[in-house]
Amino acid sequence: MKYTIGVDIGGTNIKAGLVCDGKVVKKITIRTRAEHGPQACINQIKSAVQYFIDRASGIGIGIAGIIDSKNGVVRYSPNLIGWKDIKLARILRQAFKKPVKIINDVNAILLGEWLYGAGKGYRNIFLFTLGTGIGGAAVCEGRLLFGANGFAGEFGHTVINFNGPECLCGNFGCLERYGGARYIVELARKKIKSSTSRLKKYRVLNPKLIADEAKKGDRVAQEIFKEVGYYIGIGISNIINLFDPEIVIVSGGIARAGKILFAPMRKTVAQRILGPEYRRIKIIPAKLGDNGGILGSAHFVRARNFS
């Protein structure tokens, strides 16, 4: 049996797994030391790969940011401090003497979901992730969309308010600034200052805690997810009008909030897309959870080309 390693590197966690026949055989998760710069993260990646390397024929890396897959270079990552023009594929090839390919982390998740999960059997798919940031990827007419420079799918950095607040990427009014984890927590802190809410009892807030309280009936927490769902719905409407996908898959930790997020998203989309009565669009959660990016990146290292 042929084993490959898939690594999913995000702003919050590094997840690595040993993959065989479309299944994750073993897996480890490490908290990303993004604030310590590229070398600290590279050392973490090496440690994760080392755990499985004796059984693996190749290494596939899915990593957040603008990724040059053809040359194996991380051009820029807004959620990984100091990552600019890092020749990651070469670094790992030199370290492990095995084939290495790198791909944008959301492209990797989409590959996983397309081959083995919620997107199986479809030819036109858009997937986005809700986590530390917001990422996107597309399959159009049965081909993974890379774009001219390999940077297609930056859903979180589409602008939904040209007078909006500054994003980490340096632009203003990006969707990520309205639906990423940082914004959700920031919005919660603003709202609880002038309202009665159970959220006040938490010293440290995160989207999961806010979602849990929303499900228990906390009015402020519900308002937060209604607002976030509305903004993300605006972004999805733009994507549907642009690409006309059959399905939109929502992945990432924040997507696990469930109905309190999906209901306002779907409502906004129904109100804002062109010709809703002529479309059969599905907006559904991902099926593979944390394994999507591992499976997709492990598959990518075996791919003969970038189609």
C-alpha cells in the first residue's frame, strides 16, 4: 500500500496525517506558533512530518495564503506572521528527500471534499472556510480553479463594503473583516458592553462559546450570528452570481455553529442572487471536518498536473 502525508497549516492549528486509499490512518494536531515567525512554523511542520515520514512516499502541504504551487513558494500569508516568498517545498525536500508539493489550504480542503466528501459527484463547486480567516476555492466544469498566478479563490478578501474597516491584508471592507473569528469576538465584546448577556461571564471569548450561548437562547449571541450570517450571505451571493455553482460547501470551525449561522446565510442568498427561481443551489456544511485538508493535500502530491 502506498502512503502519503497530508499537512493542513492554518493560522490556528497544524494538522498532519498519514493517508492511504483516501483515508486518514493516523493524525496529529499542533497549535500553530504563527506569532513566532516562519522558522518556528517550519520547525513545527518538520516535526509533524517526521512523525510519519518512514512510511510515506511523498508530502503534500496545504497552507493558508497566496501559494505558488508550481514553484513551491509561499508568496504571502496574512495569518502567518512574516511568511513572504518562503521556498517551503524546497526546504522540505532537502530535509526529507521525498517529493513535496504545496497548495493553498482551502484548495486542499476542496480537493478532499470533492473526492471524498460533500462535493463528490459535482462539477461546479465553491467551498469556503470560516476560521481564523475566510478562504475560498472553486471547481469549475470539473477542474480545480487556480487562476493565472495560482491565487484564485481569495473569498475572504473580496470587498463587501468599500468604506469598511481595515483588514489584516491592508485593504478595507473585506469579507474576512466581517466574518472571521477575530471579528466575531470583537463584535461580541462591543455588544455585551451595553446589553445583558451570559457572554459577560467568560474571561476569554471565542466563536464556539458564542455559538453555544446562541443555541441556549442568549439574545446577544444570536444577534451576533445573525449579523455574521448576513454578511457571509452577501459574499456567497456574489460568488453564485459570478460562478453559478451547483453547491456551496461551508467548512471550518465556525461553520459548526450550524443552523444559527446557516439560516441567515441562506435567507440573504435567497434575497440577493439573480434568478433564484431558476437555480438549484445548495448551501451545505462540509463532511470531512479536519480531515478534508489532510486528504486533499495528500492527494495533491500524487497529482500529475495542476488540473
